[in-house]
Amino acid sequence: MHNSKSIYTPIPAKIIEIINEAPKVRTFKIRPAINHKFDFNPGQFIELSLYGYGEAPFAISSPKKILPEIEVTVKSVGRVTRALFKINRNSIVGMRGPYGNGFPIDKMKNKSILMVSGGTGLSPLRPLIWEIYDNRDNYEDVVLLYGAKTPNELLFRREYKEWERRINMHITVDYPDETWSGNVGVVTRLLDEVEIPRGSQTIVIICGPPIMMKYTILKLFELKFMKDQIFVSLERLMQCGVGKCGHCMLSNGKYVCIDGPIFRLDEIPLREVEL
Amino acid sequence: MSEERYLITINELEEMFQKLSKEYHVVAPTSKNGVIVFDFIEKFDQIKLDYIRTILTLKKFLFPNKEKLFEFQYEKKYVKVREENPSRKYAFFLIHPCDVNALKILDRILNDKYIDEYYFRRRRESLIITLECIKGDEYCFCESMGTDEPWKNSFDVLLHPLNEKEFLAIPGSAKGFKILRDMRLKKTDLKKKRRRKNTLKISIEKIKRIKNNVENQSWIEEANKCISCGACTVVCPTCICFGVRDLFKEPLRSGYRFREWNSCIYSEFTRIAGNIVFRKEKVNRFKHRFYHKFVFIKERYDVYGCVGCGRCIAECINKINIVEVINKIA
């Protein structure tokens, strides 16, 4: 059996389902080894190992209610992710975690929630969306804005209908195709075009590519949102996940892996969001 | 423990070395191709007693440059993972206070919320015989960093040179006390000699001021001298940033994961998949190293990440002087 003592040794886990989400994006459903206690907060991440190819950090993209199974949604862009796209159901992988702080759910209670997300940035938000969905009475207005390049690249489309029953969701794409009848344009445009919660009792959560975060924040400032209402999920090279290897350290000394990946905007230098 | 002092002669020191050699892998300063390094010692006369500094520090033993974390083996329905268990008993012999105190800093960083067992398995087993340093050179600034003397609980035995043949020996732990007692050394009330003062100095006030000088134009000038070789981080006793990689062995059914030293000075250090680099400009990487040592480690662990050993100055190809840089910025 596996008596792991080191913080760097993953526990064994099995791939039990692979879902094609979008071109170059797949969701892997993983089941940790039997008897392994695993719990997480929405927004936390795991280190996923494909032995021989390496290890990489991925946000948990599944709702808590499917525990002990979890899902990660992976875009094939690097060494580990490209290798992951070659494996099949029942393959053995390794996982460590969960790591990081997760979304500030306690502080979000009784507030209005505005989520702004782009591309694969919807993955860390999915467990939060379901958390809100399942405890909808704990929140005031809840709005989700989501943008992708093309309709093909919208993630978790199978769940939108359900989400929309309790959450105001607005979707936009940069490049529509013939099937698309919804909004067109970058996600920041939605901030002008749709009704969003405002005022000091609103918490904003942003998750997406650096450039999208930058313009979203600029727009939010224009709309008089304050730094202390805005939370961002940062992506860095969280290689060890446990505050040792140094790769993910920000320019103020915070580790994305143990102090983040969710930061309130006044906790980090603006240059970390390209401003 | 009230401080007991013993007198130990060079011959008795050799005796101590012999005894330790039976139980430990003894590491001490020695001359290799004309430079001083820490290395395994078989004979006492290989030891270089009057050294100033080595190239690399004890981290090369406790946190080696390349270290296997575990082996894996693909079986039919599972993957067998076998963790490495590095248990080697080191006696670090005649180590200057700066390097010994550096281990106390690593202890804090590596035993935060998560414990790095690869380091601690060796660290817990190791024995430390400190040799106080009375000379130093133009690169030493240990006094400014408060590391010219070994910190509390940092050593097993402290040696203080009185002359070429005699030392004071002071126990710093139960283990150290036993070593000295078993040798039946004579007690003494001789006093320590005064050490030569550092010529390189930095005030804590200045160090504190760099926090508010992030945008000082001098950073750019200083960073321009840097060639991003990373030597400063390799020789630094407290730099432990590392990368992790996997390697397959033939026939690609097994292999191992290892970590190796990396450096925040390298441009690819912050690169993520998709080729995004977060600290692209050299000046930002150059600054990051200073802020990590003098601000971030201090804020997180209440200790500075620098012991003033002077290695980063001595080994810098352009002799970028960490003290002069801070003096200029703050």
C-alpha cells in the first residue's frame, strides 16, 4: 500500500471519465484511491501527475456533491496537458491537494454576486456556481457573465439550463457562427449591456486569461467598484503547491499556491493583473 | 544550560574527528583544485582550518542540487510509487556561524505549514560542530545581519580558535555535551578572542527602507550589470527555489521524479504553459531576489533571508555587491 510521508508524493487516482468540452479542452473525472479523505473548497486546485510526464496544477472544476470524485478541466497547452490528452479511461494518475484558499464563501453570504469569466476561466467557477445554486437563499442577486472566443469553446454547456433557473447568466462570444443567436463581443461589453448588481453589497469574482482580467477590472473601476469588493483567481506556475519551490511567488511575496489562488484585489500589486 | 567551556587542542580535535567518522559522514572545509569547498573528509589533515568561505554551502548536502523524490513503476492496473528515503547521517565539521545560522532559516522556510521531509530527514540526523570565524574578508557582512555568532540551538559544539593549536569548546546541545564529556577535556575560563570587524556594513534601517523604494531608478542601473547567470542563487545558503521533473527509464514503464535547484533570476522561472512569462524584465527578477530575502522572508518567517556570508558578491562575475545595491537604493 501507499504510505506517503512526503508532501510531494501524490496519492494514486483513476480516470473514470473523459468528457470532450471544446476543441483542446477536456474534463477528466478522477476518483482518488479508496479510503482517502478528500474535501475541498470551490476555487482550490490539485496537482495532477501523469507519471513520467510530470505534474501540473489544475483548479477543481466539479461541484462538491460528486465527491469523492472530482473533475479537472484541462486545456491542452503544455507538456503535461498534451500527455493527459493521450490517456484513456481507467488510466492511473496521481493527485495531491487540495491546495490554496478557495473563494471567500463566508464573506459572500447575504451579498449580491457578480461573476465574470472568460474561456477556461469558467472551470474554477463551476464548483462555486453549484455551491450558490444549492444554497441560493444565502445570496442576493447572482449574475454570471461568461465569454469565449467561439460558441464551440463555451465550457459546460450541458449545465447552463440548470444554472439559469437560479442564476442570471449572460454569455457572449467574440466570433459567432451560424448557430449563434446570442451576444457578440468581449465579455467586458456585457458589463455595460446587461443588468448587474452594484453598490458596496456586491462581491465580484473574476476568472479568466490575464488580458480579460485586466479589462474587466478597468471596466469595474469605471463602474465605481472598489478594490476590496473584487476577487481574482490568479494563474501562475504552482509547481510544488506548498509554498516551497518559489515559482508562483508574486511581486509582494505572496504565494499563489498557499495564499491564493483567490486574492482580493487590494491584497496584490495591480501589476499582477497587468495594470 | 549554563555555559561550560573546555579547552581543546588540535590533537584532541583530530580525536573528535576520528570518533565522529565512525558514526557520521563527516563534511568539512577542504581544498579542491585550489578552492575551498565543503566535502567528505577521510583524513583530518585534509581539513582546511583557516578558511574564510566555501563556494557552495551545506545546502548541497541537505537540499541537494538534484534529488530524486520518488520512483514509479507502471503495473497492469496500478502505478507503484516508491518514495525515496534519504537518511544519511552527516557531521558538519568546522562550519562558520553564518552557514550554521543559514540552516536555522531553512528550517523555518521548509517547516512552514507543510514540512519538507527530504530536507528534515537529513537535518534531524545531522551533527553540527561550529567553528567561530575571526577573520572574514571584504565580502563578509555577517555582523550587519547578526550572524557572526551562532544563534541559539543552532549547533552541537561551538569551537572558538584561541591560536593555531588551541580552541575553546562550548556544548550547545545534549549531543554536543556528551561528545565533550566523553573526551574528558579540561574546563577553562579563558575568554574568546575578539574577531576582526567586517569592513562591509549595512544597517537594518536601510534594509527596512527598500520596501518603499520599489520604483527607485537605481534598480535598473544595478540590474543592467546582471547577466542572469543565477550564480548568486546557487551559492546562497538560503536560496532553495527548485523545479520538478519526471524522467522515464527504458523501457518506459518506470522512472522517477526529481527536483533540482532553479533560480528566480532565470527568465523562464515564471513561465507557464501557453508561454506566458510573468517576470519578463530582468530588473523585476533582480529586484525580486532582494525583496524575497530582505522583505518577504522577514515578513513571513520573522528572520532575514540573508546571513551576510558574502558568497553572492564573491561569485558574481560582475561583482554586484548586495550591500552596496541596498545602500544605493535605500
